Amino acid sequence: MASVEAPKIVPLRSDVHGKLKVRELGTFEHVKNAHMVPVTAHEYARLGAEYPIVFVKNSDNGQFQSVALLSLKVGENLFVDGEKWKGVFVPAAIRNHPFVLAPAGENKEQLMVGLIENSPVVGEEEGNALFSESGEESEYLKAKKESLVGYLESDQMTKAFITILTEKELLTTQNISVNAGGEKINLSGIYMVDEKKLGEMSEEDFADFRKRGFLPPLYAQLASMHQISRLAKMQAGV
């Protein structure tokens, strides 16, 4: 497999990036080898109609993250078809590309808008300008920054949601075997909501989940597991 160039994230500055333009996802080249993508709890309901949503554990810090599976195999994305996306709803983490919010220096609380400078959608030839000739932010960039802030808020809520799931021991590891066109594929290292433990939750905990808006994403995650069979069909080319 060809090596994928690591993202080069730099602070977005008008004096450095004044001439840059971004093609509005006219290509999905940056995720063509991604078999999963981070998703927020606010997206579960819409994404769950197309993709399985599961939890994976970061081997470095032991923290869980929710992701949408885009393939049953590492290194491929079944939803990228040339310059088109085969799904209806594109996860926000993909739509926000090539922009990110990153810590500004030592202060982890202070964030800056970063640009993935070596992204294939960034260049000077075609696309949406980031700045005007006088160095003012374009309407396109302003909208992107608003989207990033909204995503950050959703991401923070998702982290709180996953923390509660972990504390209440509501995540269970699942090994899944799937037949895709005669090929048997084993999925390991994924976690999902433990439906049995969810049903055994105390009324007090259940009421707290309802009050905090955690029940819809819980049920959306469970329902999304039906999309495993959809991925298997896509994997088999059906």
C-alpha cells in the first residue's frame, strides 16, 4: 500500500495564505484510504441511516472515540467513487477539511484555525478564495470557521457523552464476522452500546440520560449496526 502523506497543519494567516483557494470537496482524495472517520453524537441519527457507528479505543491514551465505518477493511473507503461520495450525508469531519481547530501554542484552551497545507484540495489555481486582495476573510472562510466552532461544540458534548458511557460501563467490545461475497471478514477492536446493560439502568440514571439528551444518540448507535450488512454488500460489489 502506498504511504499516505501526513497532514501538515499550519496556522491560517492572510499574509502567508492570501492567494490560496480551496476546492469545495471536488475530490475526496484525502479520505480515499480512510476506513473510519470521527463523528459527533449530533450526527448519529443522520449517519446511522447509512453507516455503522461504533466506538474505538485510542491505544495511546485509552480514551474512546465514536467513528463511522466506511469500509470493513483497513486502508479503503467504499464511499469514495472518483470525485463523488456514494453516501447522502457526508460526515462533518470530512466536510470541514482542510480546516481544523488546533491549540494555539502552549495554551490548550486557546484555539486557532489551522489549515492542512498539503491537502490535495488546497492550491492557488481553482476553488474558493480564503482572503480578499486586501487580506480580509472571504465569506467562504467565515462560513467554514462558523462550521468549525459548531463542530467543536458537538465534539465536546460527544466527549461528555462517551465519558458517561464509560463510567456506567455501557460500552462492550464486539467481534463481528461478516461474509462479503464469499470472503469472511473479522472485525475486532470495536465497541458498541451494551443493550442489555442499558435495559438494566436505574430509573435515576435513565432520567439523567434523558435530561441530558443522551438517549437519541444511544438508540441511533444501536440501530446503526444494521448498516454492517450494507457495508458487506458494498464490499462484495453487490
